[in-house]
Amino acid sequence: MSRYRGPATLISSDGAEVEVYVDLRTKQREWSGTATIGDFDATGLNDRTLRLPDGREAQVTLGSSAAWSDVITLEGSGPPPFA
């Protein structure tokens, strides 16, 4: 199981970027995790691009988050950018 904890950037389909802190892990052929997001509008399309500091990117789908929480779940698509 591979894991990445650290800074990343979430990019919306219109190019808006927001800095986040992610905790990502692989499990067999899938990868997922969470992102801590300060002030971010997660409405609209839930598919985003996740960029790591070294420039590697992957597609993610934003999941659920409690109304009072700044942590949102992420489901990765394709190969993980950190393995």
C-alpha cells in the first residue's frame, strides 16, 4: 500500500485552483483519501484534477463532507499520482 500525505492543488474544470492538504492511499488497484480544504466551493461538477507539488496529476471525484467539516473525501481515477 502506497501513501502520500502533503500539499496538493485541486483544479476545477474552469481552471480555478485551490491549495489543499491531502492524505491519499492505494488499496489494491484503487486509490482514495481525504483533502482538507479551507474555503472552497465544492458545488457543481464533482470531477476535478488533483496536482501534486512535483507536477503529477490525476482525476478525482469529490465525495461527501459534513457541513461543519473542512475535510472532503476523494476517489481517484486511473493510476495514483504518488505511487
